[in-house]
Amino acid sequence: MTANPADSLPESPEADFPDAEQSPQVDVAALGEMLLGRWADARRKAREVAAMPALHKVEGLTHTEHRERVFGQLKVLVDEGAVHRAFPQEFGGQDDHGANIAGFEELVTADPSLQIKAGVQWGLFGAAVLHLGTEEHHRAWLPAIMSLEVPGAFAMTEIGHGSDVASIATTAAYDPEAQEFVINTPFRAAWKDYLGNAAKDGLAAVVFAQLIVKGVNHGVHAFYVPIRDPQTKECLPGIRSEDDGIKGGLNGIDNGRLAFEDVRVPRTNLLDRYGHVSEDGTYTSPIASPGRRFFTMLGTLVQGRVSLDGAAVAASKLALTAAVRYAAERRQFNASSPTEEEVLLDYQRHQRRLLPLIAATYAMGFAHEELLAKFDGVFSGAQDTDEDRQDLETFAAALKPLSTWHALETLQECREACGGSGFMIENRFASLRADLDIYVTFEGDNNVLLQLVAKRLLNDYAKEFRTMSVGALAKFALGQARGMAYKTGLGAVGQFIADSGRAQRSALALRHPDTQRLLLAERVQTMVAQAAQALQGAHRLPQAEAAARFNAHQDELIEAARAHAELLQWEAFTEALEEVRDPGTRQVLTWLRDLFGLTLIEKHLAWHLMNGRLSMQRGRTIGEYINRLLAKLRPHAIDLVDAFGYRDEHLRATIATGIEGRRQAEAAEYYRELRASGRAPVSEKALSKK
Amino acid sequence: MTANPADSLPESPEADFPDAEQSPQVDVAALGEMLLGRWADARRKAREVAAMPALHKVEGLTHTEHRERVFGQLKVLVDEGAVHRAFPQEFGGQDDHGANIAGFEELVTADPSLQIKAGVQWGLFGAAVLHLGTEEHHRAWLPAIMSLEVPGAFAMTEIGHGSDVASIATTAAYDPEAQEFVINTPFRAAWKDYLGNAAKDGLAAVVFAQLIVKGVNHGVHAFYVPIRDPQTKECLPGIRSEDDGIKGGLNGIDNGRLAFEDVRVPRTNLLDRYGHVSEDGTYTSPIASPGRRFFTMLGTLVQGRVSLDGAAVAASKLALTAAVRYAAERRQFNASSPTEEEVLLDYQRHQRRLLPLIAATYAMGFAHEELLAKFDGVFSGAQDTDEDRQDLETFAAALKPLSTWHALETLQECREACGGSGFMIENRFASLRADLDIYVTFEGDNNVLLQLVAKRLLNDYAKEFRTMSVGALAKFALGQARGMAYKTGLGAVGQFIADSGRAQRSALALRHPDTQRLLLAERVQTMVAQAAQALQGAHRLPQAEAAARFNAHQDELIEAARAHAELLQWEAFTEALEEVRDPGTRQVLTWLRDLFGLTLIEKHLAWHLMNGRLSMQRGRTIGEYINRLLAKLRPHAIDLVDAFGYRDEHLRATIATGIEGRRQAEAAEYYRELRASGRAPVSEKALSKK
């Protein structure tokens, strides 16, 4: 490794972040409006609904009481028109997919159980009928699904196969005599499990099963299956149900298991948009390849991942608002004054704990807005090519893992930053954390999703860079330079890197966005290129050897996917900055973006050093840069969380109400009066010093 | 930075970890015996008690039901003689402090609420009477405390002052006329809060208050105060109590708040071992300095931190046992074979997620055993100098933060590694995680504790290295080389570094313990030295400026303390290895220790690179080293968790019972019969390939 030219250009953090003559001000109202994004109206309305006390989680209920309450709340959502936006206009919906998800995400502030139970009913069960069924199915079932007359389960996951849906074992065999499908659970591992609405409330289910016609298995298809008698609520013949019981969170949902023994449904109950069986048992599909058909059918379910990404960001915002308000009031230890204690948020450590989480939450919020726009483009049909759908899948698979893990980290750090108060359920950190825990493994396990992203990156790499050596990559220029990250492919990354030569890099300070982009982008590209080289020719090996080769690089590949997602988030933040007109807001958000970028670079610093992307000298300045950014951002912390726009009805955290400040004022007044009275005791310590 | 000589000595991971001709075997029984440690008998007895179904947590109870159950369980502990080992023999105890803590720690496997409620009663309330009171107090109150006739609260923490005990505002003023102390809560922030036994069960409390005699405040002292009528359970006059209600976990404990309005107790209710008030109101103390007196009194409470350290290790062991058993059975995705799916634990990522946690748990277990020996030495009086007490404080303050954070990380990673099953409460990860959450902020907030460690390191540095430049430090040799980490001071670290020259370092492979020790030790020393240099002269500045200077390095100091704790853990593991006689066990544990060491070095790799401790070339080999260690340890994973010695009655996790293997066998048998029958469907994919 030769010395980096940057070594000859020492830069000081001071030069990069000059103290402004006047501290900039954030325009909180305008920033708040911007954060509401393109579907601001839907978010505003959903926040009004979520502010209704009837929808709020009540802590300490038994799981059966909590289930009752949430089921009742779903009816409120129907009455408020809060959950029908994605459905067709002819059934009272609005055909508005982006607004639907935006509004849905905000429900997490009322009760995550309510959100996910609504997601099961309308986002999974209803959406499966909508997207996998035909108009006939819509007319037959959507009205009762939308009105909650028929609560339903989404029976895809089996005990034996979590994220590996293609391997499910439930069968639906066509009986041409009766023109019926016969659904069976062949063994215990094939029981459907973890299904919301399955333990108690569900009257029907969309059941995923291997479709077998004339001895041929056509792969996984979905069937509409009544499971309980609407009057008696008893399971129908052949249906067995078990209760999953208590879970780590989301106990307002009646998750359970389902099994089927010779359960017969009419031929027309196959949701046959992508695969049709005629009366005589002829299978036809608009998609010839069974593999592509499977991914197309599953692809209609991407909205689950999209909405979890947004809900995770919303929950992070709630936690940070409460924790930052408390940290800006709470005092502990009198380090700098004999009489007055230090405000928590003035401690460097406390800043290090909370402010980077705010920066990441902003980045993830902006990235989510991009994802939602992509989703809306595909589902509205406005931009709905195969490539668009693949990009959407990859984009969602990249963002959802990082934001859901981030939410857990944020909730936990906020809870710890509030000490014992943070553990009290009335302050909600622990409650939200328990409920959001499952977000990291459902709707696609996070590690599995990142592996999907890695495979996509490897494919892109194979397509675009097949003929180049790793070292030669940086020399190629392919197209435009900015905004490339929204194209989730690798091509634009390579192009940007090519545009930015080493000479340019060495002249730019770390605070310069091009430097940050270059470091983040080169890391993605190099990691993918290295993995691709290591895997070269693996597809020609026997399956077991190819798998072993792939497995030996699994961890690197997942890290490459994570690096890619981080770049997407950073790009989204940087793009958003360009829309900010108010100079003060723009300055503060630029610092916040820099904090996000530098925190990422610090996290992967060893990589940047070992790969010659950053000199030792420059590497050693990063910690100090970050500390200076923290000090600059400290005065704006309250503004930055206020801009999230959540009111007391959404926060519902005692410590976010100013109670700590009032207690301190009372104590200060007591001591003031005591001193004035002349009855204040003298400390032994003070006496012994005399 | 000049190139490191190590660059000229390329080493390959293969050279460091040659494949053994035969795979070594772990002697699980012998290793299990070793892990039980010096107080094996107490642990074994406590595990028998913890295996009793009557003591097990029942999930889904309301918090009031859970409280009832736990209070009843405390009586079982009394009957089983499980909680009196630390008390004097004359009252039926055993004066055995180490065994007491060892046994106490194991109770976490039954129900953490039971453990902590027992800790409140006998480890805090009872221990305060024991350690802060005199023989007269022991005779008056210990029997009823030990028998649970008088449940009590430990009323130290106030709402306004969490970790900052010296600043509490409750007052106890001496009234010489009545020969009574008058206890008052002057304002809301001075309410005692988060106290177990305060909301419901407590009949008395040890109350910490500023002792005021004749207009002089002698600082924080402890008073025995009856709070409820034993018959009616109503609060006594002047006592107010509030219920903390539901918490993020530990809901079997009735945490609550207490306030006092002119509550009078006899003069003899002052627990006056360290501070006495005579009838006429003369204050005397065996410790002249008010500061040292305060720390001596609080120092008697170190056992809380010691026992949380051990309990956190025990909980980590439970989680890893369940998750590794499941990972060794569960199969997902058929990457390497068309018919059989891959076992989770064969995936590199899964190994990366779980095996380093096993390694860290071993290290923390061994370190805890050292801590417990130190604790027993001090509390038995065998090694009870001021220096011993200070070392014990520092040792506990270093280990408790890392092990309690580690437990949360382990519980969460295990829960995620088990997917949806991990979220089901029946598998206990989520339940234990919720209960252990508070361990990271109670009995000393983890960040505050690490700061205490950092201050100790700075003091040691000032004492021993005051006159040297940072660069010169490595040249000094002071004494013996090994085992220095148990002396929590810095001196031995400097000595070891001095003994190990650069020439030696460059010749040693990363797997060599001296290399690992050198890297970990140099990091501690350098970080402390750098902080000390930056803070030089700060104590001569005005308070506010000195505080600002300190604050600007707070994050580094806490990281230095963490590095110190990591070194202690690594040393403990390495010392323990020397006791292992069986060659196979020793080989596997050596790999595990190397995995622990290399994982730490990888985590801080940027630091080692930037400080010239590791060459780029060598840095680049670490990931591959670790991957090879993972593959070597994979076959021993089950043995390593079996050696923890927890039985099904302790695990109580459905997925750890072999249920997954039985389901797979059933499924495999179904498919075998189906193929044999000739009725197995052909896949469309297979047909279309023809």
C-alpha cells in the first residue's frame, strides 16, 4: 500500500467546520412539513386517528384482554376510513398505494399490535385477494374483508419453513371429478404457524400450498379457504387451529397455527391471476417460468417490507423525541459547578449516544420516502416494468433490515439513556421495543433479505463488469454521476467512482459530500468485486462445492449488502438536503448528514484504511470531527426531534412532558428558601476544610 | 507511521491453525465441573432449587398475580435454606460470602424477578443492616429479615438522583430532646423511587438520608425505618407510598416510591457502624474523611454488582444452550443438495452470530469467577486492605457493564437466530431479555461505572507514569509479567508491554497469546496515556473549565475503561486455560480463547492500525483467521454449551428439546413413503427442463 496523497495535505477539523458567526436556526415547521413527505395528508390524517385514546395500547392487560381490545380497534379503523386506501375505487377504496402505506405506518404510534393486526387483515389477507385474485374474486370477497365482516389469516409460513416459502409442504391437489381442490397438511412441520387471526378471530384464510394437478406440482399457489363458522366461530370440518399463546410482544394479535385435513374448496377459490386450473384440470399461467411465476406472486407482498421500514422509522422518532426532551432537562452530577448539576445532553457521551441515532433516523426517513415513491410507481402502474419491480424488491430488502434493527437499537439506547425511568412502561420504550422485536425477522428475516440484496449485487456485477479486473474498475466511466443510488444497481456506483479520481479525493475534506460518497460507494463496489472474484466459476462446480464456496463468503456478502443499504440512506439524505431552502435549516441538516456519513465511515474505518481509501493521518481525525459535529448539533437537538411532529398524544411518555424540569424548579426553590432562612445546614466537608 | 516489521514476515492463517490430524474431543463432564468453579457445591444446590417448578416464572400473569407468586416463592427460598449463606452463623447463616453470591446468581434461571426480589430482601435490605449496622442492630433485626417476617425496601435511589447517591435530598435531622431522628422528603424529586418491596410488601426500609446534627450535614447515612403496620399493611403515619406499576420486565417485584413527612425513629435506628450520634448529639466516625466514609459505606454494597455480573453470565448460557441446540437441528434452504436442506449452524453467518458469543460468555464466566474470589477475600476478611477494597470496586465496575450488555446482546441474537420461534415466550429469550434489561442501568448505570473505572486508570497512570512521556512508557519494566490483569491497576500492564519488544511481536502469530495480550494491553495503556496527556493540568483549572476539558474526552475515557475490562476477561480466560488438563478440551478451549481475542482485535482493528500496533498486511488476515476458527469450533458447539450444565428444567425452552429434529424425521419419513408409493408428483420445473 503506497502512502495516500492525502497525507501531504493535513487538514484540521477546525478548517472543515468553522464556527459560524451566528448559530443557525432550524425552521421547525418547514422541516416538519418536509419530513411528512409526498403523502403528508395521509400521514396527518393517520396521526389524528392514532391520537384517539380508544386506539392506544393499554399496558398490563392479559393477552386475551389485549386481543379483544385490538379487535375492537380494527372496527374503529374501518369506521374512520383509515385502512381502505389501497383497494379499488369500486369497492370504496382509493387505488392509492403510497398513501395507504404512509397512513398505515403511523398506526404504530397508537399500538404496534393494532398496526400489525390491521396489516394482517388488509395488507396481507386482503392484499393477497386483491393482487393474486381476479375481479371475480374481488367482487366475491373484498367487501367483507374491507368491512371486517370476514377477518382472515395469511397462511403462508410453516413451522418447518420460515423464510423459505418455496419449500412449504402443504398440498392442494385438484380433484377434477368434484372440481375442487383438496388441501392437506401432510405432517407436523407443515402446519401453518405464527399467523395473525388464526388462533381466534379468522373466519377465512388465504392458504399457500403446492398446487398439484394431474400428478404435476406447479409450485406454490394461494387459495381462499373458509376456516371457521361465522356463527359459532368453531373451526370448520378438517381445520385444526392452535394458539401460539404469549409472545415477546404484539400480544394484541391472536397468532396461531392451522392444519388442514382433506379440506375441500371450489376450483374457483384458487387465486388464479398468475396460475389457472380449468375445469378439466389444465394448468395455464401468463408466466411460463415456474421460478419467475413464484417470485412474481411473492413480489405482490413487498408492501409488508415497505411498511415495516416506515413503521420502524416512526417508532425511532417517538423514542428519540422522548429521550432527547428528557436529556435536555435532566441534570446529574455537578461536574462544572458546585451548585448546579450538568444537563445530561451536555455530556459528550450522551451526545454520542443519541445524536448519531437522530442522524440515522433522518437518513432512514428520507430513504423510506424514496422507497415509498418507488413502491407507489410500481403499484399504481405508472412505472411498472420488470426492472422496476426488481429494483423495488431489492430496495425494500436493503432498507427494511437496517431500519428495523435501527429501531431496536434506538429504543434500547433511549431506554438506557433515561435510566430507571426508561424502564417504566409508562415511558413506552420497553413496550415499543418488545413489540417491534419481531419486525427484524418477519416479512423476511433481515439476514435472509440482505443475502437477497447481495445476490442482486453479484448479478449486476457479473453483467456490467464481467470483463474487467478489480483494479481496472475505477477507470471506467459509464454515465451520470449523482442520484445513482436510487437505481439500486451497481452500474452507477462504478461510474461515480470512475469520475472521482484519486487526485480529487485527496483535495477534498471529509465533510465534503463527494468524499463521503466516494468512501461509501467504493466500499460497496470493492466488496462486491472481491466476493465476485472469489466466487468466479462457482456456478460451474457441483452443487455441494458451489454452496461451500458461497458459504465461505456469506458473511462478507451480507456486509456488502449492508454497505449498499447505507449508501442508499446516505444518498437519500443528501438528495433531500437539496430541497431545503431555509439556510439555517440547511446548515444544521448538513451537519446532521455529515454526522451520519462520518459515523458510517468511522464504523468501517479499518476497511477504509486497509483498502487504502483513507490515510492513517486522515483516519485519525474522524473521531475529532465527529465530536465537533456533536457540539455543533447539541443546541439543535430539540428542534430536530420536534420536527418529527409527534404530539403528546403520540408520545404518551411521562418523561417527555416537562415533569423533570418542574421537579427541579421545585427543588431549586426549596433550597433557595432554605438558604434565605439561614437554617441551611453546613456540610461537614466544608467545616473540615476550614 | 513507519512500516511495521511484521510486514516482512507474511503469515498465513493456515500456518497458524493447522488442521489437526484428528479432531479433538471435549471432555464435557470435566469442563462442566471446571465451569462450576470454586463454589461448585453452592451452585449445584442452587440449581436444584431453581429446578423446582414452584419457583418457575409463569408467563402471562398480570403484574399483581406475578408479584403474589414471587412473594410466595421467597418463602420457599427461606425453607430451602437458599438465601442465608452470607449471614452470621449465630443467626443461622454461614458467613460464606462467595457461596452466597454463587448460589444467588443461579436463581436467575428460575425467574429473574425472584432473583432480584431475593436480592432486595437479603442482598440489599438485609445486607445494609449487616454491613452498616452493629451487633445490636443484627440481633434486633436480622432474624426477622432472614425469615421474611419483615420484608423490607432499600430506600437509596431518589427520582432526582439516580446514580449520584451523594446528592440525595432526603434529610434525617437529630432531635436531642426526643433522642430521635426526624426524616423528611423535602420535595417531589427527593421521593425514593424504583424500590423493590416499597409498593406493597415492605414493612420496613433502610432509608438513606443526609444526616443533620446540630446544623451540620454529615452526609449520607442509613436508617432503619418501619414503614407499614405488620397487621393492617397500611402505611405508618408520615409515610407515603406509590406504586411504580408495570415495568419493562421484572414485574414480579412491587417496585414503588416512598416519601417521609416528619417520620421519627429512635436514635438507635441509625445504622452507625461508620457514623455514630450520641445521646447529646455528638457525631463521631471511625473514618475522618467524609468522602472516604461515603465510599466505604457504599462499598459494602458492591455485592449487587458482583452478583449481577454472574447472573448475566448465567442468562447468556441459558440462551446460547437453547439457540445452539436449535441451530444444530434446524434446516433451511437446500443450498448444497437438491434433497436435503442445510443445518443452520453450518452457515458461516450463523456461526459468526453465535460462536463469538459463546467465546465471550466463557471469558466472562472465568472473569466472574476471579471477581467472586476477590469479593470473597474482602468480605471474609482474608484479604481486606483498603487497596483490596478499591481493587474489588474497580473490578466489579469494569466487569458488570460488559457482562450485562453482553447478556442483552446474546439474548437478542439468540432470539433472532431462532426466527419466529425465538419470539414465542415459551422459548424464553424475549422473557429473559425483558427482565434483564434493567441490569444494565441498576446497581450502577453501566456508563457511570465505566467512568469510575476510567478515573481509577487515570489515577494509577498519574501515580506510576507521571514523569514519563507517552513514547517512553514502553521502555520501562516494573515487575512480573503474567496475571497482571487481576491487579486492576495499570502498572502490570505497562510492565508486560515493556517486556514484549517490537522484535518479539513481529515474530509472533496472531494466534499466539502473547500477541493477543500485547495488542489488548497496549491499547488500554495508550488510551489512558493519551487521555492523561490531554487532561494534564486540568485539575488546576477553574471547575467549569476542568469539567469541560474532561467532558471533551469522556467518550475516549469510557472506551479506555471498556478496553481494560476486555483485557481482564481475556486474561481470565487465558489463566483458566492453564488449569485444563485434558488435551482435547484444552485444544478446543484454546481455539475459543483465540476466537475471543481475535474478535476483540477485529472490533478495534482501526485503532490497532492507526496506532501502528498491527500492520495492514496482518490486519487483513484477521477476518480469515476468524472464519477458520469458526469452522474448527463448529463441531464442538454442542459440547461447549452442554458444559454449561443447565438441564431441561432450567432451559424450559421448547425448541431445545429436540422437537425440531423429530418434526424433520416425520417429514422425511413422509417423503420416503411417498416416493416409494410412486404417487409423488413431478415438479413442473423438472418437466419443463426435459
